[in-house]
Amino acid sequence: MDRRNFLKRSAVTVTGLSLNPLIGKSYSSVFGQSAPGNKIKIGLIGCRNQGWANLKTFLDYPGTECISLCDVDDQWLYQRAADVEKITGKKPPQLVKDWRRVIDNKDIDMVIIGTPDHWHCLQLVAACETGKDVYVEKPLANTMEECDLMVRATRKYNRIVQVGQWQRSDPHWDEAAAYVQSGKLGRVRTVKVWAYQTSKWTLPVVPDSAPPAGVDYDMWLGPAPKRTYNQNRFHYNFRFFWDYAGGLMADWGVHLLDYAMKGMNVGLPSYVYGAGGKFGYPDDA
């Protein structure tokens, strides 16, 4: 992938959105857009973990069909193609490593974005530009500027977009929030949110190396700073490095803080501050 051309195109996309007026219209359900008997055709970008979990959930609906899979890692691309065939009896006809081919596929109605966080903004905006609806994994993006751009693209192109915060679709969270807001607890003055996670393991410093066979590492980096491949920054571990994500605060904080904000029925804070240090994993990469 030519990084210079990629970044040039990205800049044009951002500039175009910043100059054009954005008009929001009423949205219709993606499951109501096709004529009876026509299935909603889905493309998945990022097949390894959460993207695959999301696709499986969509495939539970008989009105859906996966026609495109995209992943930079051949291992997971072909594994998920076999998994789709096992579930549906049909292998997706399009298997690609370049996400832009999914976006350019005119047969696709909606895209699931399950890529590392640093890719979300560009892929969502591109999908909206081509008239596709989007289910994008949390966190929505790495910066407020990216989030604003994604919201504007959604409104400008009148698309349906949902962020993968599953608790927003679970009724027991609604019941808990309603209980808090009912006043039965009295006046709630302080809310503390704790994240005791066991999903983070030690990531010692290891030497850089060549990417595994079948991996398009330049495409994986995309808009992130160019650097040599390192196994401890790849796949699941991307979330622990600023170049690609925001650590567990962005990874799980979006869920846990959302619970509190929903229960208290509050919007964005007037200010935030942070304090801490590298205490839990002092020898990590």
C-alpha cells in the first residue's frame, strides 16, 4: 500500500466533509430497506475476534447474508470464510485483504467494522460515502475530532450507524437505569466506576521481526505511524499502544462509564482529568 497516496486521499475526504453542509434526515431500519425475499448483504472488515462475533449475531437473522470478508491476515480470512460456510452453507464470494474493495462492492448493503481502533474513522466515513449502513466496534474512534467527523458523515449521507456497545441492547441495563432514576435509592451524589480486568497480560519487550507469512502489515498500519512489525503490538495487543488505541480505559471504559452515565442520565462532562503511572506492568513494552 502506498502510504503517501493513502494519507493524501484521507486528507481530501476530511476536507470535503468539513466544507460541505451536512443534512440529517429520518432513518429507516436496515432490515426494512430491501423488498420481501431480498436479503441484507453484509461485508465484514476485520474478521478475527469481535468483528466475527458481530457477524455471527447478524447471521442469526434469516434476512441477512455475508457476501464479503476482509482481513489483512490470511489465516483469519480463510478461517472465517470456512466458518461462514459451516453456518450458512455458502462461502462468501468475496475474500479480500484491502478493505476498500469491500467499500467499493455495490452489492453490499451494510458493513461491519471490526478493525483496530485507529482504522474506524476512515472506514466508516468511506462506507457512508458509498451508501452503506455500518455497525462499528467500540470505541467509536481515538479522538473527539474523529468522532465528530463520523457523526457528520452519518448525517450527511443519511446512513444507519450503530456502535458496538452491546449493553445498550440488553434490557437488564435499562431496568437498572430506570431503578436508579426512579428515586428509590434517594439522591445519588457520587458514582465510582472500577475496572478490574483480567484480560491484560504481561507484554515484555521483544525484538522487532518480520511480519508473519500471509499478513499485509502495511495495510494493518494504515494511518498509524510507520514502524517495524512487533508481535507484542499486533492483533489483540494493539489496544495497549497509543499509536492504535487508548488502552483499557478506551477498551472497557466505554462500557463501564456508559453504564454510569446512562443510570445518572447525564451527558458529556464539563472537564476531565487523569492521574496515574506505569505501576501494574512496569516492565511491559
